[in-house]
Amino acid sequence: MHIPEPTLTLTIPSIHDSLPLNCRIYHPLEPNARYAAIVAHPYAPLGGSYDDPIVETVAAYLLRRGFIVATFNFRGAGTGRTSWSARPEVGDYTSIVGFIVYYVHHLFHGDGFQGAGRALLMGGYSYGAMVTSQLPPLEDLLLTFATPAIESAAAQIRSQAETLAAQQRDILHAHSRKSLRVGEGGSPKRRSNDSARSRSISLDEAEDKIRHLVNKTVHRREGSRGQSGSTNSAASVKIASVPDLALPRPAYLLISPLQGFVLNLATMRRFTGEEAAEQKLRENLTLAVFGNGDIFVAASRLRTWVTQMEDGDSLFRGQEVDGAGHFWVEQGVLSTMMSHVANFVRMLTAP
């Protein structure tokens, strides 16, 4: 499934260590998207990146269904090196989640994801699915961005999100006004190379506006504290929280998950807080789809894991695809996998 050119290309700093991460943001044809999604790629040392065909296939489908879609490169795919613990990669993924939540919030003037119809689908394929499963619950994850220190990666991510959302809002409004002048009714038909879709904005283009926003925030915070005669270093100054930040309804998509995968890699060591990370998959709509011919994880292990995760009143569901391997190249298996994804997305977006 072909995916068009991204609406935005940018880099954001990882909250783990400020390493720059390459990101792509895709806007759907409809101007008022009700949903957003993030799709993470496979293991970078084996060639995984946001150009992976499974990642692009899933992203293209979600885009067609009206999602704002984000893809990104973990460390090791273009910048930095893949870690042995996967903890830095959890920080990488957390960074793009923070960006997309604040970006969509500002894109829709604070309306954001407010309400039962709004959702954020966090997904991944292979290694990306493993990192997705290790993310903390969304509410906990967003605490990192609530009142970050002014010079932190989290503060820069928030500033980028607000600035780029304002730019895109201007583009969308200009496009809407132009359509009305021409006399088109309803939603205008846009080509994949229209400015509202394909204009690619880099971090350099937004740098001045981001710096202005950060400086304005610093002066506002320092001014309010200066009344009491106190002085603060830049490290102690924090960006104020967004009081009406809309918290999306989280959901999770795991394609060829690596649960039960055992190698002499520290990436498989248990994480602090892993029980809470796993519990989030039970408490929110989650789909795990895998093939029974996966060369990395025995189907019996995956079946056992799915049975455990589905137990009780869990919202987790697993789907096994007969004859599918880890890479989804066998005859007909990709379309079967995508049909399961489609059914899940229909359930997620149902009124």
C-alpha cells in the first residue's frame, strides 16, 4: 500500500539523552482528524527503519482511515546506536508520543483528543512492538512533559509541537478559505502533492519561532518569580503545564510481537515497572497479530502469552495467521494480517 510524502519531516530530541530522532508526520485528507497513530519499526541493526514496508503499509492504511500518523527512527537507524537494554528506545518512543499528543492538541486549538471519540493508537512491528509493549501507561508517560525544565528535551519537544501545529493550522485554514472562494462544497479533494499534505517542514524552518516561544516562557516564569526576589538558573525554570491538555484514549497494536523471544541480548531483561506496562495492554484496546511460522518466536509461546493476556475482563485480543512468518512475505498472509488490523481499527473508531 503506497504512502504519500509526509506532511512534516523533523527531528526531535530523545528524552533519554537528547539524541536527535528523525520523524515523519502524515496528515489525512480530511482536515479535522479524530484519531492519531504512531507506528514503530523493527530492529535497526538488521535494517529496520521507518522505511520498512510493513510500517509503511500499516501507516498508509491508518492514514486512509483518517488518522494523523507518525513514524520515526529509533536510535541506531540513522543516528546513534541501538542499545543493549531497550531502555533508551523506550525513551525514544516516549518522545514521539509526547510530541504527537501536544501537536494534535495545539493543531485543534485545544479541542485535541477530548471526548470518547478521540484515540491515540501506539503500535509497532517486531522490535517496535516489543518497545511499544514496554511503554508506561499513557498518563504516566505524559508526566515527563507536564512541567519540564526549560532546557530539557521534553520542553523542546513541546515547543516544537506547538510551533509546527500553528504552522499547519495556518496552512489548513488558508486551504479551506481558498476552497470556499472557488466555490467548492464539502471537503475539498486534495492531491497527494497539495501544499496542505506534502509541504515538508524541517526543524531549521521552525527554529526561530521555537526559540521565541521558549524565551517568552522563560521571561514569563522568571518575571512571576522575580516579584518575590528569588533568582533561578535556567535549569530550574520550568515550562508551565497546559491546563486543558486533552488526554487521548490509548490503544495498542503489536505486529509480530517478540514476547517469549530469548537470545543472549540484554534487550530482553525485565524492566522496572514492566507489570504496569503490560497491564496497560489489558486495560485498553489492544491487538497482537502474529504468524504461526515466526522464526523468532515459537507459535506455542505466543499462544500461551495471548491466553494469559486475554484472561478475565481484558481488552487484549490476539490473532494468529496460519502460515505467516515474521516478515509477512508468504502468499496472501499480508492481506490477512491487514484484515485483522482493519477490524481492530473499525472497533477502535466506532461511535
